[in-house]
Amino acid sequence: MAETSSQAPSARQKADANLPSASVSVASVSNDEDIVRLMELLFFAYRDFVSDPDTILAELGFGRAHHRVLHFVGRHPGLRVSELLDILRITKQSLGRVLRELIERGYVYQREGETDRRQRLLYLTDRGRALHARLAAPQIARIRSAMDQAAQDICKEETEAEGRATAPHADSGKAARAFARILLSIVDDKDRAKVQKWIETGRWDTPGANAIDASADRHGGDRPHSRR
């Protein structure tokens, strides 16, 4: 008589069981080939978009988590720890480690809120602002070049399609707006309005933010030093 296992299937086994068969997957990819190509383009674009700052970060012993903190705090001085946790979707331990490194090395400092001492407000030092600008420069140049090239290509295609002798002025802003709409539409439905508000106003609404700040402050002794 064969021995019967009494162990319940693991979470991983259950997940594997819910995957579509190979034939279904291949058929789906074939039908969505244009989307899959865009997915691959997005991968390669992101790979090269982060390559320049990655080189700079590696020289300093930092990684992409440090870059993200520098970017969002640099863009919006006084950003709360709770807001940063919500934006980055990383654990308190991970953020605490990254913040400690940035603070100890003089790139970031923290203040308590003036009206609510539970708030933890983050700012870049002069050194942090210099690094933030250095990291952003190659990415800004890459995107600006891409937008200009896309606008020129669109104008050329429209001119050839309409049989015009001369091309209209290339509008890189039009390409930028179209790209922004696509990126925003990729964001989860539940976060899309929040992300759009952040882009337009720099405000991020995090429910229970004060409690989260206080919790992050207590968690594992992760409170970074403040600077007055």
C-alpha cells in the first residue's frame, strides 16, 4: 500500500497550481505581442535610466533605496517619515537602515514637527542636495533627449503620411504629456488619484500618519538623529 503524505500543500504549491498551463500562456503572449514588446522596452528603458545614477551611488557605497529617499526628500523638503514609507512601500526596518546611513554620513537630517512632535520631517543637507542634483542630471538629460527625439519622429511620420513638403514644429511637450498619461495609467487604480495629486501638488495623504511616524520612531530603535 502506497504511503500517503499528510502534509498540507504549501502556499507556494497552491500558487503554482493556480498558474495557467503553458499552452494558455503562450497563446496569451502571442495575442498580446504588441503589449509584451512594450513591456520589454520598459525593462530596457528602466535598466538604462538607472544605470547612470547607479554608477555614482556605487562609488559612495549607496544603492537605489538611498537614491529614492534622496529624490523624494529632495523634491519635497519636510516630507514625513510616514509619507515616505507609504510612497516607497518598504518596511520600517529597511527605511530606518537607509535613513541612518544617510544621516550619519551627512546627507539627510530630521526634525520634529513644530505643531505635532510625533511628526518626523526629513530634509537634505547641503551635501545631500548636491548629491540629489548630481544623480538627477543624467536622468533629466536622458528623458529630455528621448522626448525631443520622439517629437521629431512623430512629426516626420505625420508629414510623410499626409504628403506635406515640410514638417510642423516638433512639440516635445506633446510627447511628454502622452508618456505621462501612460505612466499614470499603469499605476494601481487605488493609488492613481493619490499619485496624480503628488505629481501636481507634492502632497501625499497617508491615513494615521502621526501614529506611523511615532511607530517608525520606536521600531527597533530606528530613530535618526535630528538637526536643529
